[in-house]
Amino acid sequence: MTLQQLRYLLGIADAGLNITAAAERLYTSQPGISKQLKLLEQELGVQLFTRKGKSLTAITPAGRDVISRARQIMREVDNIKSLASNISGEQEGTLSIATTHTQARYVLPEVVRTFRERYPKVSLELHQGTSEQIAELVAGGRVDFAIATGSRNLFPGLVLLPVYHWDRIVLIPRDHALTKLAGKLDLVTLAQYPLITYVFSATGESSFKNAFAEQGLEPDVVFTARDADIIKTYVRMGMGVGVVAAMAYECQDERDLQALDAVGLFPRVTTWLGYRRDAVLRDYMVDFMGLFAPHLTPELIRDVRETDTQAQVDALLENVALPIRGGCGNEVADAA
């Protein structure tokens, strides 16, 4: 059994059992992968995939176990490489991040800019998706960091570090009836209008929906999208009232959109950064964390490494004051 065979095995699994696609991703030939898979199955004495003709149709129970352990082995191979690179002071490599559109579009650009200036030889890969898609990338070992909000139950194998808090805002065209609202906006009033907001989690859990349900209200959600820029486009069209993360409101939006304060209408949420508990962090990864969240110092990260559970991590950081991210004119408020 060789590391190459295990790498090919994982490549096949991650390519949806398509050997041709796996070969393209691994920069090798289809016959080469097929041959190594056959040799691996012969050595192990078990069938890892079911077949129909020359096509793979499913992963066998034995195959699932072998693939799971192969992932662990390849992660440890990467960890050994990381350890050696840290010892030698090497500042080359790859940093792969999975996150949501909101983080990628409104929060990360300046962090990435500074990081690239410090580490010009480190390649950055940014994958965007929903929490479920991010979790899938993490499970497949295809990213180093996950950056998301909520949905912690989707990431049981990660160390999750809180980065900042944020609130929602309500966006309306400047000629909308709500611009003449007297007093503070409430959910009873908001429920009277068609709403446009983010795509809901596939799990059905939603602090947005729960906020209305707790007051016996049913929101009229007419459109959802994972991209705040798309939500703003449809608000401008007059399709409905937008409910988005505060940091999605840019100063250029003030020309035709008005932001209404929604603090207290919905629960304040926390964005976190996560990485596999068994990962060896390269020095440049630790530096990225500090750029993204200044309270995540190298000393604190070392203390986190000494923990065994997420509960211990939470206890270690429970007294850390997190900043509150806002939009135009209030990008970062005081820690809370």
C-alpha cells in the first residue's frame, strides 16, 4: 500500500466516483488510477467499490471505512509537512478557506490584501457556499479554515474560535413607506411587508424565522438568496424589504437604499473561524487568524491547542470581548 494509492482512492471518492474527473484533478491518467485502485483492492483483499461494467457505482461498507482512515492518514502526512515547514521557517504553501459570500465580499478583502503583502509566496484559495457546503468541504479535508456564522452543529470535528458579532439591518428603497415610520421598527410592522433575505439552512433552523414565530407572526418571505448583493438588487426593484447582515450595507448603497436599525429584533449572531482539531497550523495560518481577528494572538492559539474539547475552547475564550461588525460608517464598533 502506498500514499499514492490512498491519494487516488480519496480522489475517486471526492470526484463522485468518476475516475476520469479524479484523474484530471490529480493530473494523472485514468488507466493509472484504475491500475492503482485494482492493486490496492488486491492487497487489501476487499472490494472498495461496486461496479457496473467499467464504471464505479457505489462505495462498499468496507470502502467507507478504508476511505475514512485514508483521510486521517493523508491529514497526518500534511501535518508532518507543516511541522517541517514551520521548523525550517519556510513561508511558502497554500491556505484554503471556505466561507460565505458575506464574509468573502464584505469582510475578508482587506485581510487578504495584507496577508498577500506579507506572504507573497502563499497561494490563497477561497471557496464560497452555504454552511452545509462549507461543512462538506471541511469533511472532505479540502480546506484549512472554515469561516461561517452559527450552524456549529455541522462542524463537530473543528476547533471553533469566535471572531466578531453582527446584527441584521433592514434595507428599503428611499421612497419606501417605511422611511416615514415614526419610532423604532418592530416585527409586527415588518411582517406586513414582503421580505427578501438569505437562503435558509437546510436543517430548517433559522433565528430569522424563530424571531417572528416567538411573537406569533408569519413572515412573508418572497425571495431568498445567499448573496447580499443579489438581495439588494431585488430590493431596488421594489420586490420587497431586505433583511441582511449589517456589514453588507456599503456607503455607495446610501444613494438609493436606506438602512433601518434592526438591533434587538433578531438575535445577535457570531461569526467564527474553524479548523480541524488534528491540524498542524503553519505559522502563516496563525498570522492570518490574527489579521482576521486581532484577539486571536499566537499565545491564545497555543493555549487553544492544549484543549481537548470545544467546551474547553469556549471556556478559554468566554471573557474575550468581541467587536461588532457594522456597515457604512460603523464598520467595527466597540467590543461587546
